Amino acid sequence: MSDWLLDPDIAYLNHGAFGALPQAVADAALDLRLMMERCPTDLMARRLPRLLDDVRGRLAEFLSADAAGCVFVANATTGTATVLNSLAPSFEAGDEVLITDHRYGAVASQTARVSTDRETATVCAHVPLSLSSPGDVVAAIIERVTPRTKLLVVDAIASPTGFVFPVQQIVAAAHDHGVPVLVDAAHAPGQIANDLAAIDADFWVGNLHKWVCSPRASAILSIAPRWRSTIRPLVASHHFDLGLQEAFDWTGTFDPVNVLAVPAALDFWDAAGWDAIRRQQRALVDDGAAKVAAALGTQVPITDAFRAAMRIIELPTPLSREQGLDIEGLLAARYQVEISVMHVHDKSFVRVCGQIYNTADDYERLAAGLSELLES
Ligand SMILES: Cc1ncc(COP(=O)(O)O)c(C=O)c1O
């Protein structure tokens, strides 16, 4: 735990929400900041494009992506908004944007906004937590495709459920119907292995501050060749018309340290080995979630094939949104335990994560605290 900036007194089971910073990455980011501040003009006006290219190249290798189609965005929210905003002018009244009932709330807000502006419909596919084969997940989504579907937005790993979607199969099936796919991969970089060339999504956006643990916040948006002249940043600046990366690399003055520190974060994980890390994360969260479910007398849904480092544990009774927020606050204040309460498919769940700084004791504290709170 001393390798991380987290308060050691907190059982921090909410890594998926905002990530957390390893000491080594914080040190590297501070060095970068000091380097920048010695001559901001030199860094911002002259060296930045080359430095961003270097980070892009390293990330493209990490994600098996085509560096030529990768741009940086402030966060996943900006990435999905960027794609929707660029595509929306081509949507006509009655067209449909297909999402799932695992999607992130911000994405639902964005598609709703497009629906209002363009008189399109947002269609929502129901993906039951009990599904156990990738083919059934693909079918649950693709059966909602119609001739009016202009875009499918699907999660790589869903926020409210931790469900790992078989994105490669989903993209292939959507393409068979001529439907482009935006993958909301906010949780994917680091938490799972990603082969963007194989996934072949039209658009894929992943956060780097969550499971890669670079400083908050930055994200990478990968755009397939056929869309590179369509996708433009939300904010136009000097180089808007010069080309894809030129337009995104400068959208006005920003703090580049978060992006420039990404290689230090990748180095941190490379040293331990991603496969070993992922096995450790899964073992921690599998054991921990099972203990919490046993204490509550409930279950941990979602089959092993669709699990990574986040689990949801069913609560004995559904809670209102306010009750869920109260539980989160009370767990933090009384027991120093951080989790998220999620509401999906008319049930409520506690979402826990497994990160290498966690211990079995963290989940035991949650089990004890939650049992007390729910009994009182
Ligand atoms: C699936 C998903 N998409 C998008 C986001 C938005 O990420 P950010 O707040 O970094 O933009 C999140 C954040 O948790 C998420 O879980």
C-alpha cells in the first residue's frame, strides 16, 4: 500500500470509479511538471507534438492499435460525445442509436440529447446478467438492430455491472448489418487485454486514469480509417483543418502532464507483468465478493466468462437512489470503506473492485459494515 498515494486507513474498493495513483507514477508526473515549468513555452509551443506522438506510439503498441487513428481526449465522456457530435449531422429524423441497459449514464444523456436535436430514437437492448454465452449476448443486442440503426454504442466493461462484453463478436455482428460501433472502453485499458486491430470497432475510447493508473484524467480515442475525416474535436482551434491528430492535439491550452505520464504508468505495470496482475486482481475480487455475498445471504451474478476486476453483489432488497447514496456515505464515514451502489434491472448491488493494493481484510470490513447498516 505504501506504493500508492491512497490513505492506508481506507478499504478502497472503488478503483474503477476514478483510478488511484501509484507513488512511482506520481513521482514521474512531478518530474514532468517541473521539466515543463522550467520553460512552459518550450514545452507547449515546440516540444509537445513530438512528445504526444511518442505517448501515442507507446499506447498504440499496448493496445495493438493503429497510431495514425489514435487521438487524445480529456476523458471517456469527451470521447463518446466527440463521436456522437461528429456523426449526428448525418442522422435523419426516425434514425436510431442503439445502446444497452448496461451503458454509462453519461452516454445515455448524450444519446438522448442527439435524439432531441436530430429527432432520432434511442433504442435500448436488454442484456440479462444471467447470460452465459457470448452468442447470447450478441443476439440480445443485435436483435434490436433495424434498418434505421445508425450507430451501436456498447461497453467493453460496463460501469454498473462490471460485465465484460464480447466486443469483437458484437462488432462483427453489427458490421454484418452495416451498423458502425462505438465501444465505450472506459474501463478496458489495463483491466483486460485489448487488441484493437482484432476488435475492428469504428470508434473505441478508453480511459487511462482508471486501470492504467496514469494521473487523472486522460483518454485515448481510436478511430477506424473510414471515419478519420468525419470525426472532429468538440473544440476547434488553430489546427482544426490540418488533419485528425493536429486538430485533437491542440484544442487550446491544457495541462499535458496527465498524458505525458502515461508511459510511466505503463512501466509501473510492465515491471510486474499484466497477466500476473490481472490474475491477482481477479482472485482478490472473486474471493472478496463471495465473502460479502455470503455475509448478506445474496449472490454475485455474472458468469466467469464475462468477469474481470469488478464484481457486483446483490443487496437483499432494492434501494432507492437516495438510500444507495446514504449507504455509500455511511460506509465511508463509519467504516472507512469506499464502494459504489448500483441499480440495475430493478435490483440494487454493491460494486467492488480488485486492485493490487487491496487485501482480504478490505472486503471483510465491507461485509461487516454493510451487514450492520442493512440490519439497522
Ligand atoms: C463505462 C464508462 N463510460 C464512461 C465513463 C466516463 O469516464 P470519465 O468520467 O472519465 O469521462 C465511465 C466512468 O466511470 C464509465 O464507467
